[in-house]
Amino acid sequence: MAHEDPLWIARRDGQDWRDENVQSAIDWLRGLAPAAEMDGRIEAQRRGLDAALAIWRDGGQAPPTDGRDQAAWWLLQGAEFASGRRYTVPEEAARITPLLTRLGADLAMLRGIRGAEERAARLLTERRTSMDAGIYELLVALAWRRDGWTVEFVPEERGGPATPDFFASRPGRRWAVECKRLDRSTYAVNEAGHGARLANPVHAYLRNAGPPLVIEMAYAVELQDISDGYLVERVREALEARRGGWADATATGRIRPPDAGGLMRVMARDDVYYGSKRMTQLTAGALQPEWDYSFSGRWTPADGRPFYATDLHHASVVGWTCRAPRAIEMKAGHFRRTLFRAERQLPLDRPGVVHIGIEATGEARVDRQRFVANLVETWVYRPENRRFRWANINYFRSDVSLQRDTNWDFEETFDPRKIGRHRTPQPVPLQALVATDGPIEPGVFF
């Protein structure tokens, strides 16, 4: 898709739209938990976002949610996206709402799956930190149901025997299905935290004594091994020596001014969500699609839209990537362990398939290496369970759209892999879980 001029201005009309599919999914989910309790939990998420806003107004960094109640956070983001949008966080909405859209569109079918409502209700009460995994189970069940299978979730029993997520059957055929959602690895999460740790002193230094700047970093060593003051010291030295960057054994860094002209052109006529990918893009002028970014600024909130900036007085952007071989390897790992855990959930009385949902990292080298590693693992994997037949891998990629009148970009592919030696055909076609306009091509995107 051709990208338009990044200096587009948002429309001023048509802002009262309502997303009926997302709203239907939210109404259904909210109805599965005690109303008063859920209202209080969602309100706590609003208060947490307001507290983050207070930190953002001073140029600081704070996550929009602490992650301890993912269920309430999903319901808040879904409801706000569907109608109102005061508390919508663009990056979170881009990740959550495509999945809720599919649940809402197929809600009648979903409610007809035996055990689906009980499974969803546990997400909102007992498993409130497992929304990504739980929603993935519902989406996989829907894909089987759309293909004509009768689907029945297996009741979960705390401390009970290992069981699959659901059974699927049609005349003369029956399958056991286990679903696993691979979140970002612990290493990737920690690496992002280390990157922010290095960037935060730079923002503080520039906010108090320096000019607005864009700093772009290519780290050659693992971020966990870099001292807290490394980046701010290199930036300070470069500014004092009037250099545009540096290169050493730790990293190669580049310093440049922001794209003030483009930023001022847009903000003279538009409000922009503070710290969003859109604001970062306008400040930096261009973004590297595989990099992580940290943003800080002094700004004026818009009237009636407190999360949007009507004016930006000072801004700094730190973008980085890590090219250390071990970092790439660690972010690409932990597929085999997931496959082994999933196999143990499958019974011996029928053939079994494992669906594994993997979110792309956005780093092409990491995603390529992970795909090859997953391919090799499924080739050489020798299951202990003789009825384990297929591993169906769903790769997802979601991001905030930087196009006008578009909220999010979402892509997915389907990669079925035979496990062991057998002639059992693949039970479901190459079907998308979210964008169900028809069959999709196998493989991955990078």
C-alpha cells in the first residue's frame, strides 16, 4: 500500500462514529462478570491512565496500565474505541480492537459454541491477566466452527488432569485442539525496559538543559550489559564537541534536530495524542519500522481532550535497535518449550493439533530467525504422544496506522506444520482468525 504524505490533517467531521462489532463484544464480555465489581475495576483502569497522564504532562514516562488486570484494561480500551474514545490509547487499541472486532462480528456463532461463555467468564474473573491467551482460544474455536466443525470447550479444572482446550468433530472425524499464545519473550520485555532505562536520563538532560533532539542508536552489545549513564554521557559529549554522533564498541549513535517544520505545520491545525507513534513520527520525521522508540516533551493539552497535545514546546526522541547476535537469538527462542507443553495437554484417544499464536516482533531479522527456528523445530520434533499430528502456527502483526482515517494495521498468516510421520490431512484450511475475508497464503511476513 502506498503511504500518503505523513503531514496529513485529521478530519474534523464524522468523529461520532460507533463501532458496533467492538461494542457487541464488550457488551457480551461485561455481561459475564458481576456488574458492580467490573465497573469498579474498569474505573480503576481509568484512574491509572489519568495518573499516567499527570506524569506525561511533566515530560516523564509511565505505562498506561500496570498490567495486573488485563481483563478490565481490554474492556476499557474496547468500550472507549467503540464509542467516545477519551481513554483510548492508540497503541493499545491497535493491538486489542482487531480481535474484539472479530468476536463481535461472529458473536452469535461464538455463543453457540458449548463452553465458550464459561471460558470467557473465567478470563474476566479467575484469569484476568491472561486475556491474550484466552481471546486467542476463542478465535481459534471460531475458525473451526466457521469451517463446519462442531466445537466444544473442555471444562477447566484447577489441579485436575491435563486436557486440551476444545474438541472438534464432524461425521466420521474428531480432533483434540490445544491453543498456546506466545507473548513477547521475557528477554524482549526486559530488553525494552533496558532501552527505556538508558533513554530516560537523556530525556531529563535535554528537557532541563538541552535542545530538542532525535537520537538514533544501533547497539552492538546486549542492553542489559550497558550502564545506566552510558547514553546520556555520549549525548552530552557529542553536544559539547559539536559532533553529530559517535561510534564505539557499545553502540553507534546519531544526533540530529527534529523535523520542526513538519511538526509545526501539523500541530498548527491539529491535535495529536501525546507520546503516540504519530507524534513520534512527526517529531523524528521518519521512523525505522523495526526500532523501539521513547518520546518525551513539554506540551499543552487540548481543551476537552486531555490526552491530546494542542502545542508541543520541547521534544526529544530516542530510537534504538540491538544488533547483538545473542539478543536476536534470545528474542527468537522458546518455541520448542511451548510445543512440548502443548503436547502434554492432548489425549491419546483421537488425533491432536496444537495452534500457536505468535505476534511478530517488528524486527525483520528476529522474525526471520524465529520462523526458521520454528520450521526446524517442527521438522525434527518427535512427539511422545503418538496422536499429535499438526502444529498450526498463526503469525500476527498489529500496529498503529499512520494513514489518515485508519486506526490500525493488522496482518496475519497461517503456517501449518506436520508433526512426525503420518498421512493424516490438515483438518482446517488456510483460514485467517481475524481478517476472515477468505483463505490466506501460508508463510510469514517480513
